Amino acid sequence: MRGKITLTQHVFACEKPGRLYLDEYEVPMRSELERDIVTLLRRCLAQLREQAPAGESGSEVQAIPFGSSDLAQLRRMSPVQEKICYLQQIIAYVESDQYGKMAGGQSSAGPDAVAMVEAPRNPAALRRYWFRRPVGFGYGVTAFTVEDAERLLARAGLPSDWVEVVADVDVSTLDAEHVLPNIGGVTFRGVWYPALNL
């Protein structure tokens, strides 16, 4: 089972901007968990540096309309170099005195970044939820609790107009013509209808 480490940057996110999250759970500042996550990110960074061949570069960009020099530099990077740059910024920010502080309503964090890491979770604790809507088919979510499922829907930006929540839904009972052919993975955490977890 994997968990997601997120450094939230936007004030419009469900989480507090400028803070680390493990899945939807806020990582306490200057805690042992935070130190473990930074150590893990440093290991990822070292592995990426080993993967990046010397002189590797991304696509050449002649001009970026309405862009800045930092955007042009980012466009010239290879995907591995971009990940290295993001991880360096995240680590530097989390270890700085500015971590968790807001400036003018925006976080002083580096770019949005998500790293997948192993996180101990009991997959047997996951449940499938079906959120019936007054119009349309509904939403399918696999989550630990109904509150966890609601957070996943909010994070996906889906309207919270459901009229009923069915826990432990039998997926085979859902609409065979529209829902079933278009679902994502129902055995792991995420929104599977619409298929946002693939």
C-alpha cells in the first residue's frame, strides 16, 4: 500500500497551505514523522541524482509567450532534472524557518510536488462508498471512512450534492452501461467513479 506525501502550496486546497501531509493527515511540524519524511525525500533525491545521466537536458525551448526566465529554465530540464529541482526546493523549504508560515495569503513553499512513498496502511480497513446524486449517476470512492471519502471528493473538486451514501457498495450492482465500463481501481484508496484514481 502506498501513501502520498504532499507539500500544499495553494490556499484553495483542502489542507493548510505551506504544510506537509501524509495522505490527508497533517504532519506535525518539527516532529519525528517530519524528520522521517525529509530523510525519505533525501533518499529519493539521491536515487534521482544517480539516475540522471551527465549532461542530460530536456527539450529546447525557443520562447515561452508570457513566460518568465524561470519557466524557460524549467522547460529546458529533463523530467528527472525537474524532479531533482522540486525535491531540493521542498527539502530546503521544510527545513527553513519559513516552513508553515504564510505571506500575503500564499505559501512561500516551492512548487507543488507529490512523492509516492511506502506508508503503512491496512488495506483491509478500506471500504467502498457510493455517493448517490440527485442528478447523474453518483461518485464511487474507496476510503478508510466516509469522512475520508468526502475529503477525497472535495479535493477532486466534485460537487457535494449527494443525497445518500451507500457504504460497502457491491460494485456489480451499479449501472452496467455507463458506470461499470468507466470506473477506476476500486481496490485501492481514491475516487474510482469518475475514474480519477488511475
